[in-house]
Amino acid sequence: SCINIAKKAAARAAVDRHVKSGNIIGIGSGSTVVFAVERLAERVSKEALKVKCVPTSFQARQLVIQHNLPLTDLEIHPELDICIDGADEVDSQMNLIKGGGGCLLQEKIVASCSKKLVIIADYTKDSQKLGDQYKKGIPIEVSPIAFVPIQNRIQKLYGGKVELRMAVNKAGPVITDSGNFILDWREFNQDINWNEINTELLLMPGIVDTGLFIQMASISYFGLADGSFKSRE
Ligand code: DER
């Protein structure tokens, strides 16, 4: 599909331009990073690259293991050279909205330990990942006991709608890899200062982290349906 062609183009550009032998690499979560891990495995076998991978989720860990890539973690390698991850939106200031796949907490932790965060995303007419739409809402990871008071407080303070993310193939809410719930905050008034909001949200007891990655990304690669890509930094 043209979306996968676009994802693959972004993923290959990131891996080919930024990964070198000896790198400790953060592996993001979601569908686009699958193409990055495939390209990484290709390069490791073709060029005998020496790399080690720190996963950002159970999904990412399975991906690394399935591609026979060396696995490590933040206890052994607390400083990474690069983290390659997807995003739901990249705005004009290179701030990210992440968490569409519910992995934002470990993604943000691993990204914060990396010298460089490289974002890969598809840029097709129906993916709408670039620009200041904030259409998909902001995911917020919360402690399960606190989700109702936090829902009420966000709606009261900032407006919009805050919904508990329900699972599809399991009864009840999505439970993250860290055992928390995800709230999706939508329909807020557009022109708010995301940096300020993010700081205020992180001060709320019970909020573990947000899907707002403010000024963390170094460069973003957007793949196009024709297999080409463009980058933003
Ligand atoms: O959950 C996440 O943050 C993922 O990285 C997500 O934002 C990107 O997933 P995709 O590559 O499947 O669009």
C-alpha cells in the first residue's frame, strides 16, 4: 500500500543516514519502526554492523528479538547514541504528539536518554501527521486509581473531552506496558501553549506522562507514497 511505501522510505532514510557501527539504538514502537528494524537487520547482516538495541515497549522488544538484533537496556546502557521512533503528529515547531500506540512512557524515557531522537512517519494525504491540527488528540498516561479526578480536572481547566482508552480485543481499558491507563484528550481549543500545558499536566498527581514530546526531536523523516522522502529539522 502507498502508506507502507511511505513508511518504508522514511524508515530506510533514518537508518541509512544515522546508524553506524557501535551505536546503542533506542527502538520505538508502532508500525513505522517495523520498517526501520527490518532495514537495521539488513545492514547488520550486510555490513556486519555492531549495534545494540534498547526497546521502548513489549512490541519493540519482540521486534528486536525476531530480527536477531542484540538486545540491551537502560541499566547496562543509560546513554544511547540515537533513538528511532514514530509519531502521530509533528507540528511546525517540531513538537511531537505520540502515544497513538499507548507506548509513550517508555518511548519518552528512552528518547530522553538518547543523544538524537530521529522521527519517522508517513506523509500521505490521509495520514495527516505534519502540521498543527492536533486532530488525534493528546494521549496522557495515568495511574489507574486517578483517571476520573484527572479527567474532570483537565476538562474543567482546559476544556475539551477526556476519554479513557478502551481495549479492542480485551474487555475494559487499555493497560500499558507499565500497568497504567491512557486518557485521550480531544476537542480542546486549538491555540494553547503546549509547552506550558505539558508542564502543568506533569505536575498533576496521577499523571505519569503525556504524549507531548516538546523540543525532543532532532530530525524528522517523512516518507511519500512514491517512495521518496523529505526531512525536517
Ligand atoms: O505510540 C506511539 O508513540 C507510536 O510511535 C505512534 O505514535 C506512531 O505509530 P505509527 O508508526 O504506527 O503511526
